[in-house]
Amino acid sequence: MTSGTHSPTATRRTRPAATFVAVGLTLGLGLAACGDDDDADDPPATAPADDVELGEFDESLIVGLPVEEAEEVVEDEGWEFRIAVLDGEDQVLTMDFVPNRVNVTVDDGIVTGIEFIG
């Protein structure tokens, strides 16, 4: 065999080895990204800054109203409306913080209170 040429057998052996190494590195790096973070106790990026001043929404404007009417009132006041508790069941909610969002409790189609702002 002359210098600079490769036998077909040698090429076939290195390809699976190279593929195995490439796949192993890819999986290893991918799994490393899923590891524990030291900053896991940090607040989420969407948490309000300490200097954000929360507005107050006048609960009396919507308590006792049907959901559709309450939503219209909330939106007319420039706020967002979301049902947080429906007929005694906590709803699945996103954890993002929206300072002008009113999260309400609804029983039998009637708003019975504000759970929280955000």
C-alpha cells in the first residue's frame, strides 16, 4: 500500500467510530444542558421588579356581574381579565406577571371576587 491511500476496510471502521463519537458528544452536551442549575432559586424572569407599583382595581365594579359583563367592564377600564377560580376549581394559569391583569373568581357564571392582580 502506498502512502496517502486508505484501504476500504479502514474507512469502514472509522466511519462508525466517528459517528459513535459524534452522537455521544451531541447527547452528552444535550444532557448537560438539562442538569441542575445553581440559580434555580432565582425568581422567574417575568417576576415584577421591586419598584413596580401595582395598581388597584375597584372590585365593586365587577363583583355580582355575569362573566361577560365583568370582562367588558375590566377591559373598558384598561385591564386584562382572567378567570383564576371557576366554580371552586383553581384554573391552570401561566406564571407570567401582567401588572394590569385582574384574576377573578367565578361561581355559576357570576364574578364573586378578585383573586389577585397580575
